[in-house]
Amino acid sequence: MTTRWLVAAAAAVGVGVLAVPMLYQQSNAVETNAPALGSNGGAACKADAHTKLDYTLKDMNGADVRLAEFKGKVILLNYWATWCPPCKAEIPDLIELYAKYKDKGLVILGVSTDDDAPTLREYAKEMKMNYPVLVGRDHDDLLDAFGEVFGLPTSYLIARDGALCAKQIGPATKEEFENAIKPLL
């Protein structure tokens, strides 16, 4: 019995030793696969991967929304949930960014990972969300389309040509998003 506890304790310490450095490596800054997002003079980023936008979801009002319809625009795809405090904190900045840049070609799509449409309508009204809110519940194909979502909020920045330019795990500031978005507009 004592040997089992020693083995279990050693395994737990080993997992901790491996996991702690990974936690500290994760940055809150927008991660990109381009050398320096915005250093290309405002042209579309030079990303290796192009996204598949062949997904159709319902918005919070029940209308079909095809992601492919937004090709040619800069897309900020934001996965979130109503129960998530960092998501709630990020929403006012997304509202401001959408109001400021939607006429220049930015679309923000808020994809709720687990709430139903009635809950989303009430929440969006309370938060005064001015950008499309999509029901991502039961759409694991979209939730995993750009890589695993390890936490909320998680955002992906997609250039006009469909290139995946940036990934943000966790909340970002308005300035961080704006610095990543402006060169793509």
C-alpha cells in the first residue's frame, strides 16, 4: 500500500514539474504565425495556413450565418461563454472595435461555446453587443477548426484572403487587438 502512494506522489510531482513551465510560457499577447504582424505595410499577413470558412451556424435570432460570406473582410472570431468573467470583461472592447472598424472591413463574430439562443439574446441585450453572436453549442467541428480551444476567451484573426494571422488564448486588451487588426484593414 505504501509503495502505491509513493508512486502516485512521484507521478503527481512529475506532472507538476512538466506543467508549471507550460503555464508560464503562455502569453496574453496576441500570438501570430507571421514574423511581425503589422510590419508588412498593411497588406494581408503572410500566414502559412488558410482557414476553411465552410461552416454555417445559427445566430442568436435563428438565422443561418455562413462564415464563407465574410471572406474578403478581416474576421475576428471570438469563442466565449456567458459564464466566463474574462469573456465578459473583453466584450466592451470588442463592441468598441466593431463600431470603429466595421465600415473599414472588420467583422467580429462572437461564437458562444455552450449557451442556447434565448440565453444569448438576453445576454447580448444586457451587454449591448453590436456584433453578430453565433450559437456554437453542438458545433465541435467549428470549435476545433483552427486548433484546440484550451480556454475562454479564445480569438482567431483571419485576413481578407482567409489567412489565419493570429491566435489569442485568454483575454486581450483593446489595444492588443487593434494593433493586430489595423494592418489588415
